[in-house]
Amino acid sequence: LCVDGDGPTDVFVCKEVGNVSKLKAKVEKEAKNLEKTFVSHVGMAHTRWATHGVPAERNSHPHRSDPNNEFLVVHNGIITNSKDLRTVLEKFGYVFESDTDTEAVAKLAKYIYDEKKKTLGSAITFTGLVKAVCKELEGAFALIFKSTHFPNELVAARRGSPLLIGVRTKKNLKVDFVDVDIDEPDQTAEDALMLPDQPRFRRTQSRSFLGDDVQPIEYILASDASAIIEHTKKVLYLEDDDVAHIADGDLHIHRLRRDDSLSSMRPVMTLEQELAQIKMGSYSHFMQKEIFEQPESVINTMRGRVNFDDFRIVLGGLRSQLANIRRSRRIIFSACGTSYHSCVATKSLFAELTELPISVELSSSFLDEELPIFRDDVCIFVSQSGETKDTLLALQYCKERGALCVGVTNTVGSTISRETHCGVHINAGPELSVASTKAYTSQFIALTMIALQLSDDNYQKVARRREIINGLYNLSADIKKVLAQDKTIKELAYSYKDIAHLIILGRGYHGATALEGALKVKEVSYIHAEGILSGELKHGPLALIDEKMPLILIMNKDKHYSDCENAYAQVTARSGRPLVICDEGDTSKTLEKATTIRVPATVDALQGIVNIIALQLISYYLAVSRGYNPDTPRNLAKSVTTA
């Protein structure tokens, strides 16, 4: 972190590797005067995981331009041309202290500032400087700048990575929006490193954000609303290429480039989430809390959308485009990680109910494959955060080709929710653990509801739709029954704590459950886990099976039950001892000697939601039994804003 020091040009910088508690202890030890009062005070802090270089103090944010801390920068995202910038700046004599891409931004800011001052005899404005820096950057970034040359000022810019500003005051604001200050197109050359002439800016006289009434005000910049809900519910979201300048208690927003298609103001929104939603309460970890919140979160996803009396689904976010979606030639899903698995889990249901060709594509390979997209395609983009970089790139690719784009996210105001033509918010509530749990089940339900609504004009599907809607009605109670086995599942997980590998087998609707369960185990317990479709056993994976290979087999009473019995026979014949997830009423002799987790039976299209609860608990307790914090797995971030 860095904060204003005692003098006008003093900056206190403190870095530490590890948890925030370690940083707090170091600050209390090194800070000279924590009681000093400031009229205006600026500080920055960042807990970014290391994408460049090992986690170490030298790679921690903020990064500085020089030993005097003339410019300090924190950054989310990735600067793809940082190596080129580093090479140029090193030729000018700049010495780099870290392995990160961010340090090049800080040093570039100092270079442009010094050269402007030397060549033109006057320094550039802080906003103009940040614009000049951003024009040299490639990649995705949310940047915040602090400088000793501009005391009591802060400038932020974003492109491709989320950034929002919380506003905290005791009195009401004069207006509930911030005007975007329009600049004349500058006359700079394309390359700021070539020292262009002084740009000519013309700022519009925007309406005062605060009015004439002077009052204390606090601005809090963050990448996610859950970081600021403890302090304020008033928030505005910056758009791509916005530059926010905070000085003298007032906020101005500029643009890196003119774009008349965007609104000329940024509204101040009121967050609906409550502080209690981001507190751990009586639970040991956020992951555990979020697993146990699922009986409520699935209801919130369905609330106001499912009429159980007349078996109707109404998704207001799709109303304007419903007819166009039904007329489409095919449906393409694009997502990453857990969101991808929710698409795989509902793919066959979409095909069954809509009778359209359905494909599910990984966003990370969407552009690599240059898939043909047509104007009569519907592309559905699924992301918990709504800011996943790979998914955003796929969205842009499909929009450029005229496809109808639908967003499914958990974050109101996110980039995906703003950029798509229509969509559905899953309303799962804040999810703070890196490993996604309740967002997966809510995405599963939201996609199921989309499929149900798209088929409500098909009378041949009435019986099937009613069966699924009845399953939705009982889903919360079914999840509670699985959670009631928490103690038993914990004991089973602890018995597996020393394993190095794990295979999870599933078939049909449960293939996606196997993939998602394996991902959870990998994410939080660092065990090599693999989800395999049980029909593929004989095509290679069976060679791995022996008495030492831990196995979990998903075996519910559906149309694939006999196939799963064959898979069970195949692995037990090779001395495998699978843990079987099966229906609570299954009395098959096949399972008499098996170790089982018995879950409530529901309609086949929703059984994966019930089964994944057990696998989430297993992954959680595997991590805890091995001494790991499941909320913050190593090398991972909650919102993947880099491609």
C-alpha cells in the first residue's frame, strides 16, 4: 500500500508477502504517525497475485517510477507490450526493480512527464499525462495513479478490466450522475514517446458533482462492489477508456478517445447487496458459507420468474428478444471454467427442448479457432463476474458478426451485462471465495429457465416442462438434505486427504458434474483430479485403474443407470474401490458393498445440481484437511480479467 506522508511530497509505501494481516502488522510497526489529520488524503492498496514473477515484495503493488516515488501505480489486468516498453525505457536509463508488467507503466509516466517539462517548459496535467501513458499501452488494465507532483490528486483509467468508484458522504449528492468531460481531439502524434506538441484540451463545464455545499466526501476505487459495500452503497461504474480524475473533493470523468455511442454521463447507482452478505458469520471460510447458502440462492435465482401454479417461466431480461431467439438457426454457448461446465450441464436440455443445434465453446479458444458466426445465431455468454476477459473477447467477436448476444452473469452493471443485447442475472448474491459454488448452481438454474421459456410454445414439450418445473420447486429442499450429511461427507473427505490423484466418473447429464467436481478439487486442495465420462473408460482411462487409484462414480437412477453399472463393474474388476454418489432410495445389490453418498432423486435434468453439492463439500473438506485455505487458492484470482 501507499498513503500520503507527513509532508506535501512525502509518501509512505509498505509491502509484504502473505495475508493482509501481515501487511497490517508491518504498517503499525513502520508508520511514524497514524493519528495525523489531513484535509485531503490519498492512498492506494492492492492484493494482486503475481502474474509476472514470483510472489515477493519487489513484485508487489504499488510500483514506483523511481526511488523518490514520483509516480506510483496499482494495476489489474495485463500489459501485453510491457517488454517493448521496458526495452525502450531501459535505453533511456531507467532501472527496473521488479519482474512485473506494471512497473513499465510507472516509469513511462515519469519519462513522459520529465520530457514534457523539459521540452515545453511546463508540466502536463495529471489527466493529460495518464491519457498519454494509456495511449502507449496494449492489453487489459484498470490503473490508478498517484504522484508527488500532483498532491491530493488521484487518476484512474480502465480498458478491459473492471473499475468502479464508491462515493461516501454524510449528505445527499446534488446530482446522481457524473458528466463526462468532452475533450477536443488532441493534435498529438501517434507515439507519445516521440514527444508531441502540447495538446489542446477543451473541457466542457460539467455540472458540479457536489454543488456549492462544501462537505466531507470520500471516494473509494475498487474492481468489485463487494470491496466497498462496507463503506458505501453509492457507486458508479467506469466504462472502457474512461479516465477518472479526483481532486479537491470533486470527481471528473474524461475519455481516452471520443466515442459518441457512449452516454455522456455515468449514473451513480445504489447497491442492493447487504453487508451481512459479505461477512463470514459463523462459518470457517467463505467457501463453506457459500455452499450452505445454496438452498436460499437457488430460490433467489427463481424468485419472480417461475410460476409453479401454472408452470410458466417469465424472464424479463429476455422479453425484448424472445421471438428473435426462437427464430435463430443455432445456439452457441461461450464461457470459461465453472461457467463453461454449467453450459455443458444444460446443453442436452437445450437441444431437447428447443430442437436447435447447440454447441458449447471455451471462450479461451473461441478466437483461436475463428469459428464461423452468422447473423441468425444466438450466442450466450456466461460469466459469474461479467468481466472475464476471454468471454468478453468472444462477445466482441460475435457482435461484430451480427449475432444476437445474450448475457448470463451474477453482477449487475458488469461489462457483459452492458454489452449484450439481452440477458439474465442469476441473483446468487456476492461470491467471495475464488472457487465458485453457488454461482454454478444458479447459472445451471438460469440456463434451465431459459431453455424452458424458449420451449413454452411447443405443446409436445408440456409434460417434460412440467416435470422439470416440479423439480425446481423441490430443489431447495433437496439441497438441504445433502447439506444435512455434512458430517458424514467430512469424514469421507478426511479419509482421502493423503491422495495425490482422483478420478470422477459420470455419464449423460452427470458428465458436466464430474468435470466441475474435478475442477473444485484441483482448485482448492491441489490434488490432480480428472473428470471422465464413464463411457470413455474402455477407450484409455481404464489403464489407470487399480487398487491405489481413488475414484468417485456418479450413479443415479436415470436412463444411463445400466451404463453406470457397467462402469462400476469395470473399475471394481480392476480392484478399484469407488465412492458412489447415488439416489437415497437405490436398493440395487450392485451397491451393497460400496461406500456411498446417498442424495435425493430429482428429475434427470436437475440431478446434477443435487450431486454437485456433495462434490463441493468433498473438495472443501479435502482442502481443509490438507491445511489449505479454500477461499484463496494459490495462483488464482476470482475474476480472470487477463486473456
